[in-house]
Amino acid sequence: VSKGGRKGAEAIPKLAARPASSQATIIYSTKKERSEAFKKLLDDKKVDPDMRWEEAMKIIINDERYKAFKSVGERKATFQEWCDKKRKQLKEQALMDRRRAREDFMAMLSEREEITVNMSYKKAVPYIERDSRFTAIETERDRENLFEDFMVDLDRKRREDKRNMRKENMASFRQLLEETKSIKVSSQWRKVQELLDEDPRYLALDKEDRLIVFEDYIRDMERRDEEDKIKEAEEKKKQERRVRDEFRQLLQTMFEEGQLNHRTKWKKVIEGPMKNH
């Protein structure tokens, strides 16, 4: 046997001989089928997409699917296409993994009751360092940054919860004032406090908020009283207008029936047809 290697278009690495019948020859009908088979080969052999073609070829050349393409150019082009797509997939997967690790880290922090709003990262570490979600974040700097983000969110949530609770307590105290029918526009705050100071809805607020709610309630009562007075005055005007219109109509009827003329005296009018009106 000659020691000199055969020259050809493709340099094929020296590989152990294999039996000719170990793999059946596969026939592909279309270029798409050849491409899919070749890419599946690369996946099955777990080829690194950062490999050079010569390195990858050593891994896949003994597989029958390597022959899906006849020319080296088609194999290389398909390999490059597969590498580009694979690198993109791996990059996206890495981003997803990092995002999931961050979410898991935050979930871990929220589960630890020992961690409070004003706690530093160094003081929190002993409570979380043995958790796998802690070590899933690769660098200490990233862990500390995530911890600080968590603390900002925790403080914001605490302040939001406090605002919501204050709002609910003020609404409950307002309801208490509305239920207390003895409270009038003229009621004094000192006496109202003595009346309500054992009710939980009174005790749930600090003294400044109680006074705010009370003053708002009194202003609303004053506004309603003023609105009632205006409505009453308007109704009175309407009633007076109706009486005047009816009187004019009565006088017109009397005039048309000959019971009223320029000589008729007022006494005769009120003792006559107007007596029943």
C-alpha cells in the first residue's frame, strides 16, 4: 500500500475502517430533506457551533447522513447556516436562563421573613447563601445588585401598602361618622371623640387623620344643608309663581264671565269667586 495520501477536493481525516453494511444508504428526494438530515446529524452529535468545519467533520463523517450532500461546498454552507442559527438559539436560551435565575433569586428573597426593608446585603447573606437560587447567580456583584433592586421594590410596596391601609381606615371612619346620627353640623370634635373613642374604626387612625376625616364630613354636611336650602328656596319661588299664575287665570275668567270690571272692589273679589281658592 502506498504511504502517500490520495489527493482530492476534501481533506478527509484518517479514521478507523467500518463495515460497509453498518448503515443503510439513505435516499433523499429533495434538497430540504438533505438539509434537514444533515442538520439533525449535527444536533445528534452535539457539534459545537463555534467549531471550525474541519473539527466538526471529524465528528460526523462516519455517519451515513454526512453523505446527504454530494459536494463539500453544500456541506459547509449547510454547516455554517446551522452554526448561525444554533448560536442564536444558545444566546436566547442563555438570556432566558439568566432571566429565570434572577426571578428565582427574587422569589427566594421574598420567601425569607428574616429579610426586612432596612437590612443590608451583608447581613442578609447568612440567611440565603446555602440556597441553590443564591448560587445560581454567578457573581457576587450581580447578587448584591439584585438584592438592592429587591429592597427598592420592597420599600415601595411597603409604602404603597401603608397608603392603601390608611385610605381604607379613613373610609371606615367616615362610615362610622355617617352611622352616628347624633353628629350634626354644629357638633364639636371634642365631644365626637368622646362618643367614638372605643370604636375600632376610630382607634385604627392617628389623631391627625381622624380630624381630617371629621372636618371633611362636616364640610360635606354643610354643603348638603346649603344645597337643601337653595332647593327649598327655589321650590318656594316655583310655588309662589304657580299661585300668581292661578290668580291671574282666575281674574281673567271672572272678567270674561262679567264678574270683574274696573269698578269691582277687592272685597267683593275675595268674598266671591276667590273664596274657594
